[in-house]
Amino acid sequence: MPSPWDASIKLLYAVDQGTFFTLDDLALDAQFEVVANVEIGENLNEVVDSFVLRVGIRNLTTSETVSIQELAAALAPQNNTPRREERKVPIPAGWAAAGGGSSVGDVLQAVASYKVVAGVNTDFSTAESDTFVVS
């Protein structure tokens, strides 16, 4: 659990479209999703306004970013309770041509930042997923 005034990504992982099962290999250019388990501490959750979850997919084999997607929404404050949520970010097909192209056998990884806004205050967290391979 983050401290009462913090927000954090507790876990980040890539999944097959429409599931919560971690993927270890991904068909070239197939759409998929990235799941972020996020938490907001009790005190920060009492004054939150919004969040932005920014996910990048990087090709470790070619050292290039192949997709960047954002999920943003307003948050309603909740009194005397921490917030725990799973957020899914869709990664559309078409990523294989980005950044010079991806090929079968390339190793990919998801990276993310989670920004929580509470009035004039912001809190950031980052995370990386396990790697997966293009098949």
C-alpha cells in the first residue's frame, strides 16, 4: 500500500485482448492490452481530481518505442478509504510498423507512468512489465 499521500502502480503487465492472462508471446502486429494495478493512499484519495495513465511499448531488440497510449479520467474523492483499481489500456494493431518496424523474435516490454492530480498537487509513479516476444 502506498503512503496515505501517494499513488502508485503496483503491477504492470501485458495481456491478450479481452483477458487478464499475462502474455508471453504476441502475434506480430496483433492488438493487446496492458493492465495496471494502481493504488491511491487514503489521504490523497480524499482530494483527488483526475488521473493519467500513460503506457509505452518499447521494442528492446531495436531500442525503439512502438506505441504510446494514454488513459485519462476524472476521479471522485472518497472519504477515509484507499483506492485500488485495475486499469486496462488498449494497444491497437499497427504497432509493428512504428519506430522502424518490429519483427518476429523481437522482445517487447510495457512501461508506464501514473499521474494523479489533486488540486494543485500531483503525484507520479512508474512501472515496467515483464518482457514478451513477438511470434
